[in-house]
Amino acid sequence: MKFVCDVMLGKLAKYLRLLGLDAVYLKNSAQLKDISGSKESWVFVTRRTNATGAPASIVVRSELARRQVTELKPILRPLIDPSQVLNRCIECNVPLEDVERGEVEHRVPEFVFHHYKRFRKCASCNRIYWEGSHARHMTGLLKELLD
């Protein structure tokens, strides 16, 4: 299932991506028409209380991304695969690829290169990822969602 987050939910889209879920971020409502024609199963997530025109819409109330994720807990819980957590680019929504350590040495801080063995890369934007402190933060959120 794909989540489509409106312009007010950019941080939520990033959280969903960190959880391994396919989350599109719309910068304007006209983009919703492009997705409407898709054959994929998707849900439009918004903070707008007025009619969105999207057949499958969820309105979240909180202004804080972590609380928004908690609001979506009943929907997210069955969709989360722990092996897919931290497996998407938070900017591009593209699945990450493993990359050789030597290939990233010049692209990450020296401390990071020497303290982490596994690196991943986004094929779209070429961002480099490693399991830093954000991984511990996501583990806590994951436990909260799956308990």
C-alpha cells in the first residue's frame, strides 16, 4: 500500500519512509490527480478537515509527526515489516542499495567511516545512509507501533 501525504505532512512522509513504507509527499494538491489514475492501492493522508476529493482519505489531527504516526497505528501495524525499516531514502522514497565501504569513504565524515561497517545509497539522489543514532530512535518507535 502506498501512502500519499499532502503538503502539511512532509515529516510524516519521512517517518513512514523510515518505517519502510512507500510514502509520496505532495507539494501541491494538483499532484493528487496524477496519483488518482494509478492502479496501486493508496491512502491519502491529510490534516485538512474539508473534503479532499480522494476516495481513501485519512485525516490526522496532531501537528507533530511522531503523534501522527501513532494516530495511524491501527493502519500501519499490519503493514510494517521490521526487515524493511530504514530501507528507503527519506527524501526520494526509493529503496536503498548496499554499497561498498570504500566507495563512500570520501563522502561520509571520517568518524562515521571508521565506526560503521554497513553503508547504503539512494540510487536516485546518491545520499549515503548508515545506522546512526536515528536507528535507535526508530527502534523505539517501531516497538511502540508493534506493541
